[in-house]
Amino acid sequence: MKSFTILILAIAVASTILAALPFALGHAEDEATPIFGGKLPDGYRDWGLISVAHEEGNLNDLRAILGNDVAIKAYREGKLPFPDGTILARLAWSYVPSEENNKVFGRVQSFVAGPAPDWYLQFMVKDSKKFAATAGWGFAQFDKDGKPADEAKLKTCFPCHQPFQAGDFVFTRYAP
Amino acid sequence: MKSFTILILAIAVASTILAALPFALGHAEDEATPIFGGKLPDGYRDWGLISVAHEEGNLNDLRAILGNDVAIKAYREGKLPFPDGTILARLAWSYVPSEENNKVFGRVQSFVAGPAPDWYLQFMVKDSKKFAATAGWGFAQFDKDGKPADEAKLKTCFPCHQPFQAGDFVFTRYAP
């Protein structure tokens, strides 16, 4: 009889957890946990190029900003705010001198993409309803192994983009 | 009668020039004048990203290297030499600090793509027969108005790429 009581208790506890789970997940999806269900969006590496940049200081990276078809079209048409369905991908690589290039040029002048840093991949996805609390933008970050950044990290994204209201909270302009 | 003589002379000179032209053009196409008939290849701005770089010194630019489908496939499969039909596009923009980004970061750290320099666009196209004299690669350059570089300029391309025999004469490696 004792083991039967434990079984009933275990079922009760499990039911409580399971009952709470959908709410917890729903809550998470509505706010700041990784978008794309923690997975990289399909085919992002084939998206069109928006622009390139170099960040000095602690970042010290070379970066490319790519966009899905919705994003590229909006940029080229100068359409702001970006429409729902826009996804921007920011790829970063460490900023390293190219010894083989410099040898050809005869001086240190060439810096190329090196190994990926922890902030390798960042995404902004526009869904004006789902991400209404952050001006319609959802944020995601993945390291080079595809591991998503945690919620605390992602909460730092929007405050940094917030000053760019005139450009719909996006730093990057299209490089023709 | 004097004007008639001048007319005959003019026709004779014009005929000589016209007769020589096809040979001159044929010669040019086989060797070092602009490929693509002096026009930009269709859709190059939508091609996939290979990598990014920063060149200091006189160039002082930020650049992106794009490739057509043949190029991207060859890079991802590590296939060397590049197959015929490969086209690489190198886009360059002047390297300028972004004051609006720096204001957000609270320091000078952000460099972005500015106006296009004269060497805005360069292409390498692989055709092992047509460009046999330059290891199978044809070279082209266009400024931001689509004006092709002259033959003398294009003759400087291959000598600079020549040391990179191990990478099939291409500087850029794929950034994953």
C-alpha cells in the first residue's frame, strides 16, 4: 500500500508540473526567450547582403548584415518601418590580420574574418504583435556551435537599439 | 574637286579603321579588356556572401566578397581549382566612422560602409579556355557609375593574385 501512495503522490506532482508547463512556455514565447525555438532560421547564410562593418574595442570584429527577402526588399525600397516577416542576421568574425595578404602587399594592411566570437550570430525578427513590447522586434543570439544566448542576455538587445527610432530601431543602412 | 579628294581620302581612312576594328575587338576579348562586354553581370548584388575584409592604407575600405551559385558551392565543398562558371564579386566601400553608432556605444568603435571608391566593384570569372593566359581567371572592375576600368588597369590584377597559386589565385577564404 505504501508504494501505491507514493505512486499517487508522484502522479499528482507530475500533473501539477505538466499543467503549469504550457503557461510557462507560452509566457516565454511571448516575451524574451530565444526566437526560432532556439534553432537557427533555415537558410540564413544564403540571404542577401545588407552591409558590412567593423567594431573596435572589446568586440574587435568584422561583421556582415544579411537579410531575408522581405528585409532586402524593404531596404531597397526605403520602406520604414520594416514589415512583419523581416529578419535581419548579423554575422561576426574576429578581426585578424592576414599575413598571407600582407606579404603580397608588402605591408600590414589586410584584415580578414577570423574565428567566430561568442556573439557570432544575432537576429532581429519583426512581428509587430508578438514583440509589441520591444517595438515589434524580437532578438536572438547564437554562438558558433548554434547554442542560443539566455534570456538575460537578450534583454540587453532592445535598450541598445532603442535610440534608433528613426531607422525603426535598426543600426545598419543598406550599402548599395 | 578639292573637296571631292578630301572625301575620298576620308572614306579610305575610315575604311582602314573599320577593317582593323573587328580584329582589335576580337583580340581584346580574348585577352585583357573588361569581361561581361563592359556591363555588370546580372544579379550580382543578390549573390551569397563569401567573406568580409578591411584594407588599410591607400585603400582604406570595407569590403564584401560575394559569389554566384557555382562559387558558393565550390567554397563550401572546398573544391579547388574553382570550376568554370565561377564568378566572384568584390564590393568595396570607404571605411568611415559611424557617429550615430558611436553615440550609442559612448566611444569611437564603429566603422561602417561609406561612399563607394573608384574600385567599387571587381569581378573574377573562371573560364579555363578563354583566360588560359591568366590561370583561367578573367578580371573586371567597375566604378560606382558602372564605368569599366581600362585594359591597362586590368593587366595589374593577375600579377597581384599570382602568388596565391595554392588557393587557385583567390585571396578570400570562406567565412562560415
